[in-house]
Amino acid sequence: MKTAARNSSTCTVAKAPGAGAAASGPRGGKKPVVSPEIRQHIATTLKQWMKQHPCLDTQEKLALAANVGQTTVSRILRGTTAATVGKLDALARALGRDVEELLSTDSGQRLRYDVKRFRLVSELVKERIETFIDRVIAENEARLAACLRAEDETLVDCTAAARCSSGKDE
């Protein structure tokens, strides 16, 4: 048994046999363990987003906007706690982003746009945007295929070849 002082009262904590592998969740089940890498990814991403929003560039401002405790925000930004999806969603929304974008590790592959403004456009406009994106991707695939053939199936300076085949020179 261990004795720990907390808020000037004494608590007795008994370590159960086999304890330490996973903590008990609110319903008695095992609480999922979130890796330090994932917590650090979330912290880094939130810090980057905060820098992009001067009105939400402090823990206090973000906590207030997301209706999340400042201490919780601090722990998330330090990567010392595994936040609930609800709290992460609130933080992401306060910063004009989606929680799935926060949890995604391929952020360099994600399309960047103003989520709040996109939600306000009509379905027709959203369909036109999707059609445009599909067309641009199809054009890029054709250039990439031509580049691969020209370079004997290697990706040697394919970006320059794609620019040349499109008639653009940067």
C-alpha cells in the first residue's frame, strides 16, 4: 500500500495485482492507452494552429473558445494526457478545423481550406469544387504517367518534366 497526500487530505492507494498495464475506465473496462507519439502529434498540430490564429494564440483564449478547461489545454499541449475525442473536437472546431484533421498524421497530404466557410456554401458549389479537384488530379496523373514513361519508370526530376509538359515554367 502507498499513502499519498492530496489537497491536504491523506489518500490510501492499493496497487492491484497486475496493475499498471492499463488503467480502469469509467465503466470498469480497460482504458485505451494513447502512445506518446500520438499525443505529441496532437500537441504539435494544435500549437501550429494556434500560431495561425492570433485571437486564439494562448491556452486561456483557446480554452475559453472551446469551452475546455485551461489546465486540460495545457496538458494536451504538453502531451501529458490523452484527451477525449470530444475535447479534441471542441479545440479543433474553435480553431476552424476538423478533429479528423487533428488526428491525421498525413497532414502534408491534406487539402487546406477554411472549414467554417466551406460549410456555408451550397451543395452545388461543393460539387463544383469536388469536380475541379478531380479534374486537376486526373491532369496530374496523366503528366505523372508521361513522366514515368519518359524516365524509364523512375521519378528522376519528375516535377520539372510535369511543368514542361504542362507548358508552364516556374
